[in-house]
Amino acid sequence: MINELYKHSDLTGRIIGCAMEVHRYLGNGFQEVVYQRALSIELEMNGIKFEREMEMPLSYKGFSIGKRRVDFFVEKTIMLEIKAVKELEDVHLAQAINYLEAYKTEIGLLINFGNTSLQFKRVMKPKPKR
């Protein structure tokens, strides 16, 4: 899980390890909020600092257009969005990438507890087109 080529690989590996433990213990089939609560406990037990349900403002061309709550903001570095669906779809990945852009964050994780095996994707802000 740790690839030194990726920024914050050690931290993302630790987060994924916590998610794997939650999934191993609970299995699939619960609502997202159940996994969110369990993951909060597991992150704390592993000494990983986070903010849960962190509210972040959204803007459009300098105008406020609302707020969005990211599931977890870990170590003020990693945006973590969790799902409890049968299969991750492109729309979930697009949503996570949009959150990175909106919140000016480089790295995110998209984790799905709803499948029989834990699914996770590392999400990085796309490089600007030249």
C-alpha cells in the first residue's frame, strides 16, 4: 500500500489499514454513517488526527454558493470520502476529484465499505493542462 512515489503515501497507507480493520470487523451491509463512526474510533486508536464532517465553503467565481461536508479531513492533509455502495462508480471518483479542487487539497482517498471486499482509490488533483 505504501509507494514512496506518491505524496503522503505513509499516511494514506495507515488510513487504508484502519479502513481494512473496520471492514474486517463489520463486513459489508451497513449504512455509511455506521462505517464513519467505526472509522473515527479506529483512526483515534491509531493516533491519526482528523476532523469528521468538516464543513467547507463552496464558491463560484468568488461568490459563496453553499457548503459541503467532507466525511473526514485527516491530518489537515488528506480528504477522505467514504461510501457504502455495492460498487464504486465513475461518478464517485468524479465527486472526490471535484472536492479536491473545491477545497484546494492535493490528495484524497475514496473508500467503499459496501462491497464484500474493501475498495479504495487514491485520488489526486489533476495536473493543469498546458
